Amino acid sequence: MPYGLLVFQRTEWNIKPRFNREVRSQYNSNSDVVNQSIEEVQYSGVMTAFAKKRLRRAIQLMVAISLPKEAQHFKTGKYFKFRVNFITLTLPFEQGEHTDKSIKSLALDPWIKRMKRKRGLKSYVWRAEKQANGNLHFHIITDTWIHYQAIRDDWNECLQRFGYIDKFQERHGHRNPNSTDVHAVWRIKNLAAYFVKYMSKNSKGCDVINGKLWDCSENLKVKDACEVLLEGTDLERWDRSRNVENARVIDDPNFSIVFLDGEGFEKIVTGDLREKWTAYLKRIREYERPQRAKPSHSQEVSLADSSVRIAV
């Protein structure tokens, strides 16, 4: 969920792609990471502070766009409410010589593609971890309800290319290992904080994971935020936000942040600002991959006195 309002002075630049690449090239040539491979920079095997920040934003954004839903319990037949699912995918046999990268590319990725194609999966965040026995497993949160048996059947089928199901049958006498776990989450007061804490921790005493530690759906990778020009009633709301109960304020020469709890956010973000926030969430929820745009050769500059951003 959103955690506050960020207000800052800003100059906006709309720069043609070629110039942007030149600037980026100059920066990279002077960077300390120029002599490191992309693999070393991006995938260190541990959750760095920067990785945790990106993971936190993806989780908070996904929880924010998640709408209340109802689903039927597979045992009791009763309907229950939920916002997001918490899914765990495990290996039913020793990982052996199979690498972490191969399991992610040949099992996890195909499973996600199946969920998208067959089950309507759209928004998700996954995190890889090592069990005490050295096996890789995955935690996934999504706002899409998927029957546990469908999750298990497709996951076990994806694992079969490694021979895990055959080996499980040799040991246990059947081909339906309990390799998945699913929970619908509703009652935890602060869903985003709960998931961020659970999924951003580093494993202790376990092998380092090769390759990506986490990833998310494309709609959660958007770089823009919900921003509006701060004037009129929005400016009045900003002034009031600093005096809301339990608000925490940080003032900097270049920006100010007001951290709000859920109740404080509901009080301040109303009217036109709430409409823009709701429209922003809807755009993320209904995101479709854009078509490639033709390069633009124009350069424009626009100035704004101040902007307010709802931070997630």
C-alpha cells in the first residue's frame, strides 16, 4: 500500500533517445562497475540494499493494485475474501547436479507462462530461496486466485524434465508429490510490510543462489509514479498532512516526505488527488506491453513549481 507523500521541486526533460544513450554511455565509461560483468553487478547471490528497495516497491505496488475478491474453499465449499495469494513451490527430490539457473529457466519460467496462458496470472512477485537441505524453492505472491491443484499439477509437470517426479515415484510409489503450498491472505493488517519483511531477508547458513534472486511481472516494473502538480486544494491537503496523527515528516532542501499510516492516507488523499491515484492503480492493473515507438528527434523542457508524488 502507499506509505506517504513526496513533494519536490522538479525540472522535467523529454530527451530524444539517441542523446539519452550518449549520456548513459558517458556515465558507464566513468563508472566503477565498467570492468564488471552484468552478471556480477545484477546477481550477487544476496539481497543488496538496492535489490531490497526494488523488491519493496514491486510488492507495495502489487498490494496496492490488488482488489478484494471472493473464492470458494476447496474443502468446505464456503466463500472467503482475500486480496493476494502466497504460493510456495518446492522440489520433491534432491536438487542434485541441476543448477539454480536451470531450474528457474526450465521450470519456474515455463510454470509462470502456463499460469498466464491457462489461469489468468498477471501481477506477481517471486523470490528464490534455499532450504536447509540445499534445494531451491520459490515464494510467489499474486492477486490472482488459482486452484491449488492446478498450481501443483502444472508445477510437477514442469519439474518432470529434471526427472524429479520419476525419482519421487520410485521412492514413494506415486506421482503426485505435495510440492506446492497456497495461502490466501486477507487478515494481516499491513500486507505490504509483511511480504516485504518475509521476502527480502537473506538466507543464513545456506548456499548462495546463482542468477536472479527475485523478479516480478512487467506491469510492476513501471518507473513512473502517481504525480500531480501541487496547487489549489492539493496544496491545502499537503499542508494538512503534516499535522495528521502518527505522521512522520522529513524535510530536505530539495524535497519533503510525509509518511502516513492507512488511516492518515485515507484522510488526506481525497477528491481529485484520490481520482488520480485510483486511475494510476487501474492503469498498472490493466497494463499491456506497449508497442515500440519510433525514435523522436525533438527535445522539450517543461518547468513545474512543485509536484506531489504518492510513494509506494
